[in-house]
Amino acid sequence: MLFPRQGGKGALRLLLSVLLLAAWKTGSGQVHYSVAEEAKHGTFVGRIAQDLGLELAELVPRLFRVASKGHGDLLEVNLQNGILFVNSRIDREELCGRSAECSIHLEVIVDRPLQVFHVVVEVKDINDNPPVFRAREQRLFIPESRLVDSRFPIEGAADEDIGTNALLTYTLSPSDYFSLDVQASDELSKSLSLELRKSLDREETPELHLLLTATDGGKPELEGTVQLLITVLDVNDNTPLFAQAVYRVHLLESTANGTLVTTLNASDADEGVNGEIVFSFGSDVPLNIQKNFKIDSNSGEIRLIGRLDYEETKSYEIQVKAVDKGNPPMSNHCKVLVKVLDVNDNAPQLAITPLSLPVREDTPLGTVIAFVSVSDRDSGVYGQVTCSLMPRIPFKLVSTFKNYYSLVLDSALDRESVADYALVVTARDAGSPSLSATASVSVEVADVNDNAPAFAQPEYTVFVKENNPPGCHIFTVSARDADAQENALVSYSLVERRVGERALSSYVSVHAESGKVYALQPLDHEELELLQFQVSARDAGVPPLGSNVTLQVFVLDENDNAPALLPRPGAGGGGGGGGAVSELVSRSVGAGHVVAKVRAVDADSGYNAWLSYELQPAAGGARSPFRVALYTGEISTTRTLDEADSPRQRLLVLVKDHGEPALTATATVLLSLVESGQAPKASSRVLAGAAGAQTALVDVNVYLIIAICAVSSLLVLTLLLYTALRCSAPPAEGACAPGKPTLVCSSAVGSWSYSQQRRHRVCSGEGPPKTDLMAFSPSLPQVPGSAEERQQPSESEHLGKTERAGE
């Protein structure tokens, strides 16, 4: 459609009027919501589509849209579920200043057919602004001649909140000279002044520093402070005096700019320059007063320079300061109260205060669910409001006082039939045409405690390294309860039982609120491999319900035990139980002959108990004719012995496990080289050398040699008989039978150790203790010089059997 250029604005207005008239005829409505300021993004405001009677499926086809003058990005509607939510930060003070009422007006428009709905979202105030003084410090100049009980006005703080959140109380730091005097009235803010309690003496106290604290009435309380710097003067000046402490003025909100509000009158008893007065607004005057009013500094006239709006601000409290031109200047204050007169342009306002939400399904009839209060900022018949409720079942509105109603339960509730109710309260005034407002409240029907706490799985497996610090956190159990409030408040506890001879609570504990499980003492893998127990979760309902979960705590081994050397089987005085092994070796033996064996065990398990043997280099770097097998500990010759070899060989064998870090032990092997056929003599020489006698072979007593040979023969017969008895003995039966001494089996590729045949207890509270046998055969490269192990597997196997029989 085309319009002529001249008069285009009139045609456009005509078109808008036609469209609005058509929209009003096709459908109109109004919904009222409320939301707290500073609500997070996504905060639920209301089910706008449902409240407007629109189907979710028709929101997009009917081009559902929301328009808001100046506040378009604060609230948004999710077209998928028809929910109005907070889109960006809402600051009530930024929107409405200090106005007692603050609302965001939305226009909801849908097409096919065209409908327009008016939505009002009331922004509730929270205590998010502390009291603020205009300056960090206030300076007062007080002559020392001022009389006791004199008062000195000081500037108070301002709070951008409203109501109780802006109700300020003041406290003054302790002082011998001043006390704080606060004057308050119903219409004015508090006036502050310092009251002189003790005569000043500038020569004694030239300056005073006081701290003034302002605290608001919000929860939590917020406060602000200002430093009062008082300079005591030694001259006698007079402060300006106003003819009135308070000037009261009434203005219609339609008053034109430039109108004279009032003229202030102040006088100063001084003469000359000290009596000349300059008027100005106080330093703490809000910005909206500075925008709407101005004052003539010489005449004291206050004029209107802005537009008054009763709905925005009902009254203005202006603090005016009169300062003389003396040196130092003296000042005084007065207040101008400007009341703005209203016109009839306000719709009723609704406030719903829930009392018993959610409502239990067994709530008796007549129970008060919420209080409804209505108000209208207009006066006369325009402020008379009536309320109605939809739907009327199962609740009703009961009038309790003027503009106050109670929402009570009128019929029985059944949560299984209806879980929640969306109630709409409509308030309508008696004007013509009447104005109305609506507010909705969602009444949720609460269930009884019929759900026990549930764990995600019936049992958990936890791995903890041994030697843990006492009190360390090892696991957290968590149970969820489908109920709400205290019925879903879960507390945790141990299901107490005995672990061996000790109580379970001496090993572990569980935090009642968080479910964190702590180990109360260091755990020892060699003593305890598995600790199995139950944790109980119980809610706070009446009666309480609970369930249990099983925890299996496996104690992982750490390398905390060094290898331990074993004495030679059947060793007498010649075998070293403290790490020394003595052997006689004939010089005629060939390369690869086994001359001795170092035996050791490790109390750990797994790789931490896998031992290897290493021959330490001889002193001076001399090359030894002996070597030690990496995994068996067998000491053998690397070549044929000759006369150049020392008759006494002292070998140091380093025994090392495979833990991180590795632990070691050192074995000493003493080898005496003797000629072939002279072993008894060499043995006699070794024994004589051990006793400290260094004599030549020709001096050895023949009878002593014969006696030693006889004892040696008897020892060999005894060992053979003992070995035969051990091999014929039946093996011990039962998993918990006492363990044998250490059994070490080896091969060319690895070894496994049944470390000390200890019985590892699996503390699950069920069954006898179990034994632990760990075998491993790592794929390691062949160690150079271990040819005898590769060539004689049967001999090594036979040696292992012989050792087991001998032990």
C-alpha cells in the first residue's frame, strides 16, 4: 500500500490504529508474573503459552513473538515448551530506581488470527546494594568554643534498594567527645548529627577521627563506612541558619519545567564575608534529583527542570547545604520534601505469599495454602479491588481482611491423579473502564516418604596401596533418594562387624554427610589383602528408609620389604646365618661347576618379591674366576682354577628385588681353594684359620685331621637320613595349614617365589583364610655366562627338588 509523501506520518498512525483495533477485537489478555532481580540466565518465570491459552504446537505457525519497549533482551520465551525465562541480567535499581514498584511490560502477539496479550513481570527487590556514602571521608570544622550538646549535621548514606533493604541504622565508633544523634520521621529519611558531649580543647586535641557505619535492614545485612575527620578550630564562627528545618511542597506530576518549587531562606549571624551564604545541593543527592531540580546558589530558589512521574517516584527528598564564605567555611543543612500528586493510571497489583508449598496429599481440608494481597496505587474508587480464582476446584479464595485473601484447600487432593495445579488469581478495580491484573501460583502436591536411598550398583571394588597415611580418603559412596527435602537427606554409616579380633571401625570410617570413606590406619598387604564391608545409607524421613552397599577394598602391595638371606640348609658352624657362606672348592673343578648357592626371600609379592643376584667386583679390579646365576643365586666357576688364584676367595653377592625403588641385601661367600684329595686338610686349614691359627700344613696334628674327617662323615650321613625322611613325609592338607619355609624355584627365564609361605587373610568375614601363591615367568634375555643353566635344565630342576627336600 502506498501513501503520499505529504501527511505520511498521519497515514502511518492511521494504519497502526487499524491494526491495533483489529488485534484488540481478535483477542486480548493479560498475565502477571514476578521474578527476583539478579536472577540467573534461564530462571523460570512462567508458562506463558499455557497461561495465555495457546497450544505449544501453534506457537511457531502463528508467529508467536514478544515485544518489550526498552527491555527486549531481558526476558525470552522458549517456543518449544512455551516457558518465559530470564535471558539477561535484571537490575531493579537500573530499571526503576527507587520506585516502590517495578515491572517489565511485554506485548505478546500471535497471528492467524491476530491476538495481542499484555504481560506484566514484576521485578522483586533483593538486598544487593550496600549503603554507600558519597565520599570516603567527611571533614568537619568545629570551633573549640562550641557548647556541650551542640549538634553538627553530617551526611548519611544512600541505599539503592527499597523497603526494608534500604532501612539504614547508624553506629559511631566510641568517642569521649561526640555521640551520634539520629532523627527519624515517617516521611523523611534519618537526619544525622554529631552531639558534643565534652568541651573541646584544641591545644589538647586538635583533630578527631571517627568511623560512621551504616547498616541496612536486608538479610544478609550490608554495611558501608565513612571516616569523619573533625578539625577543632580556635575561632568563634556562626553557622548559617535556615528559617525551616524542613520545606514541604506538593506538585502535580504534570507540572511544567521551570516552575518554582520553593525559595529557601537562611541567615548568618556573622558580618561581612562570613555572613554571605551560598546554597547548593548536598553531596549525597541522588542523580535523579539533580536531573529534575536546580537551585540558585545566591537566592536559594529551587526550580523544576525535568519531568515528574508519580509511578516512578512519589516523592523527592532534597538535602540542601548552606555554606558561608568564611575561612574556614561553616555550613548547615535543611531538607526539602517534594510530594508528587498522582492521576488515575495504575492497574491493581497482586502479591501471592505461599505458606504450605508443596502441599502433602494428606493435607486436611481448610488448610491455608497461601496469602494473597492486592493493592492499587490509585485512590478512591479506583483503588477498590476485588479478586477471583481460576480454576475453583480444589481451592478457593476466602477474604480475611480488606485487600487480603487466603487461598485454602476446599476438597481432597490425590497426587496420583494430579501432581500440581496452576492457579490464576485475577484482581480488578472499580474504575470505569476497570483495570485488572493476574498472578499465577503453582501448587505442587508432595508425596510421603516411600522411597529408600538407592546406590548405583550393589557393590564397589576399591584398590588402595599399602602403607597409606592414616585418615586418607579411599572412596566415596553416593546414594540417591527419589523423595524430596528431608526425605531425600541421606546419611551414611558403617555396618559394624568384627574383622578378625578387631572392630571394622578401627580400619575404616565413613563421613555421615558426604559418604567419603577414610582409612583410619596404614594398611599392610602382607597382613590384609582384602577388606570387605558394607556401608548403610538411610534417609531422614519418618519412618526412615535405608539400603546397604558392599565395598571390597583390595590392598595393593608396595616394595617395603628388603630381601632376607637364608642360612644354608643343614648348615652347622660352617654355614653363615648372618649372610656369610663358607665352602671348600677343589682346584681341579672345571668351568661351570657350581660351588655354592645364595638363598634369599622377599616378604613382598609379585615383582616386588622377584629376586636377582649380582656378583660385586673384587677389590682392586681383579677379575674373579667365579660368577653368580642371575635368578638362582648359584655360584659357579667361569674357568679352570689354577695356582695363580688366591687360596681364599671372598665374594660379595648383591641380592636385589624388582620393586620401585629396588631394595637390596648383600651376602658374603667365603671360598677356600684346596688341592684335589686334600679337602680335609683344606677344611682343617679353614677351621684353623677361622679360629685365628695361621700354621703351616706340615704342622697340622694328624689326630685332629682324623677327628674332623669322622665328624664330617657323621654329618653327611645325618643329612642323607634327614633328606630321606622329608621326602617320604606326606604333604600338609588344608588351605590354612601352617606354611613351610620359603620355596624358591627357578629356570633359565625367570623365577617365582612363594615368599615365606605366609597365609594372606582375605577379610571378608566369610570362610577360612586363603593362601596366596604368585608365579610369574618374565620374558627376559639370556644372561651371558649362564650356559650351565641352558645346558643342564634337568640338573637345575633336580637341585630345586633337593633343596626342597633338604629344607
